[in-house]
Amino acid sequence: MSTHQEFAGLRALVTGGASGIGLATARLLAARGAAVAVLDRDLGGLPGELAGHTADVTDDASVVRAVEAVGVELGGLDILVNNAGIGAAGTVADNDDAEWHRVLDVNVLGLVRVTRACLPYLRASAHAAIVNTCSIAATAGLPQRALYSASKGAVQALTLAMAADHVREGIRVNCVNPGTADTPWVGRLLSAATDPDGERAALNARQPLGRLVSAEEVAYAICTLASPLASATTGAAVAVDGGMQGLRLRPS
Ligand code: NAD
């Protein structure tokens, strides 16, 4: 099998696929032969060649509707990329209950809702794989990221629990843990700074590689885990952080 068309005949759904890491993943899966559908609450940035379904992962009814439409459109589903997510800054003292519920509802329960809706399709696939977009925040102990870290810690724990629950059904479950990736999300954070260019230079300088990770580099790892060629890999967390964790470095 050619690794370049390794997804030929397979059908994939990418949540949060209209921007950043999700969009790069949808593009790479399609380039490698998959039939791809995107689920996003805002399809504004989606190029015309990708099929999009508007749904908010915090709204179970909209998720169920979108996943059913994707199942009909693609004739089933083999690969689910749970990528939709939002950020949050601050210590435990800085966010009130409403903010905790809001972020966990997207980053944790959103993943649960989409997975629940997709499982009947994945069980019917001969090459079923789920890849969750986690973060180094799950295990790095980053300052000023209590809520976000808790949400991504739950994503990593869920990845392992789901991998255990579904291994005998032939569904593999893995996650990728990006460091700071150069996506519209990070662009928005930087443009809000008083000196965006200086902030970007400082951020680049703090990375072991001397630069941020690209959305395409994260997408490559997601596709590697989703590939039918990775048929014995499940319950894994793959860092795409330029060495931030493995080299035991910390953002200063
Ligand atoms: P992004 O903002 O560019 O893209 C996120 C996409 O998710 C957007 O299209 C957005 O509309 C969609 N989305 C958000 N909330 C949604 C909801 N409730 N329902 C449906 N869609 C929703 O961000 P990105 O940087 O590409 O991040 C993608 C994932 O990568 C997230 O899970 C994020 O936590 C993770 N991540 C990002 C970085 C980084 O530095 N960019 C680092 C580690 C992990």
C-alpha cells in the first residue's frame, strides 16, 4: 500500500476542521485519498473542496444531526478526529464556575458527544481509528493554564480509557499533544498583545526548535495515527512539540 494514498476508500470526520490544525488535517487526509467531512460551529474558513457540516459540539442534537448527515453522505465512517477545542488562561482562582463549565463543555464533553454519535459507524468499519487533539498542557504543568490543562488532562485520560474500552471492537484511539502551534488561535492571542511582533519573536525563541510547530506538522502526526498502517498503535500520546516535553524544557 502506498503511504501517499493510504486513506483511499476510507471516510473521515474532523471536528473543528474549518481552521488551524483541523483544517490542515482535513486537507492532508483528503490529499491521501480519504473522503473527508468537517464538523465546525463556524464554516467560514472552509475551502470549497471540503464538505462542511455546521454543528456546535456543546449541542448534542446538532452533533447527532451532523454525524447522521455525514454517515449518509460518506456511506459510513472509519476515522474520527476529535479536534474542536478552545483555550483558557489563568489560575484556579481566575475562572468562575461558569467559565469552567463553558470550557469543559467544549473540550471534554464535546469530544464525548461526537464520539458517542460516531461509535455505531466506527464499529462497522474494518479500519476504525479515533485521534484526539490533546496538548502538552495535559501533563506539562504549565503556569496560568489551570482550566485548559484540566480539560486536556481529561482528553488524555479519555484517550486511554476509550482505547481500552474499544480495542476488542477494532477501534484504535490515540492522541496528539501539540506544543504551541502556529494557527489562527495563536495568531489571535498574539494580535491582542501590545507588541505582536516582539511577542512572536519571544515565543519562537522559547521553543526548543527556535520556532513554533506548524498546523501541518500536527496534522502529519494525526494522519500517521489515523492511518490503517498504524494498525497496532492504540492508547498512545504522540508529542508534536518540537521537543518541549521530551527534552524536559519548560516555557520560560
Ligand atoms: P483554531 O481556533 O484555529 O481552530 C479551532 C476550530 O474549532 C475552529 O474552526 C472553531 O470554530 C472550532 N470550534 C471551537 N469550538 C467549537 C464548538 N463548540 N463546536 C464546533 N467547533 C468548534 O485552533 P487550533 O489551534 O487549530 O486548535 C485545534 C485544537 O488543537 C484544539 O483542540 C486545541 O486545544 C489544540 N491545541 C492547539 C494548540 C495551539 O498552540 N494552537 C496547542 C495544543 C493543542
